[in-house]
Amino acid sequence: MSQKVIKYIGRTTDFRGNTLWELVGNLPDWGVGRMLIRNMFQRYPEPCYMRILKVTAVDEKPNEERKVRVVVEKTWRGVTQPKPVEIYSTSYKADYELVPKEEEHKFLNNTKKIAEVVLPTKIEFPPLLREYIKEETGEANPQMNIHFKRTFNKQARLAQPGEQPTLQVSMDLGKPKPVSAKLYEGVL
């Protein structure tokens, strides 16, 4: 007897777990107070988890995935967000797991936090635009100001006056890798 060959067609996914509806639907009191994780975020060394605060069912629409509105207290990369977050648009993804009560301490005792990034306040223009501005204004090294909108989940900020940025941004080609150095001969 010949062996059957299975060939999968279509997109693959990295999701592991259940949808949010499958998890909260099987828990008493809809799982309020329980801890969830999203497997996609477990790649970070800092703890990423959510604690369920409120669950609201949504009317089912034919031929669509079952969704649910869940309000959670979200901790992402070690930083707990100040306001509760509503999960609705991603609740259909089969990537959520319920953390057993006896394992919650692993997430709560992990004190790692994402390091804050300090951005420079000015960067140089792209090369072609820089040459055009030099020609127009006569300024030797024109710089543009960085505008950065700070939100509660961004762990970056602009440098204060006199402070050294931790991230350097440049518009040049950089130093090529040894494998591709021959492509840049005569250019740099």
C-alpha cells in the first residue's frame, strides 16, 4: 500500500493556542481576574501578559470568525500600561493561552523591563536632499528636527539638552558587510 502524501496549500501561521472566545467561554465568570498570554509576544525576555477585567459578547455575524470584546490590564515588555486596553480586532486569532494560577508567579516575579531609548533631536537630511539644500542655502551641514509623538507604550524619547542619545541615526550608506563590499568599490 502506498503512503499518502499530504500537501498543505495556503498561508502558514506561527500562532499557537486558542481564540479568546474559546478561552473565556469555558471559564467561570468569563475568566475575570485570570491571566492570559499571547504566544506571539513570548519572544521577548521581558514579561508580556494580560489580566482580564471585563468580557462582553458580540453578536455573531454569519461567515465570520467569532469575536469577543475583552478589557484587560496589559503588561507589555515589563511595563504595565496605565489604562485598560480593549481587545476586539485580534480576539479571533488562535494565539492566546490561559496561564495556570500556579504559574502566574513566573510572570509577576520577572522584573525585567525594556531599556529606554534616547533619540537625537536632529538628524541629517538624505544625501540628495542635503546636496540640494546646501546649494540653495549655502549651509555646510543642514540638519532636520525630529518630531516624536510619545505614547504610553513607546519606550523612547527625545534627548534633553546636553544629554547624549543612545541611538545614532545616519542617512549614509554605512559600512558594508564584507560579503557585499565589492559592490561598493568606488562608491564610498
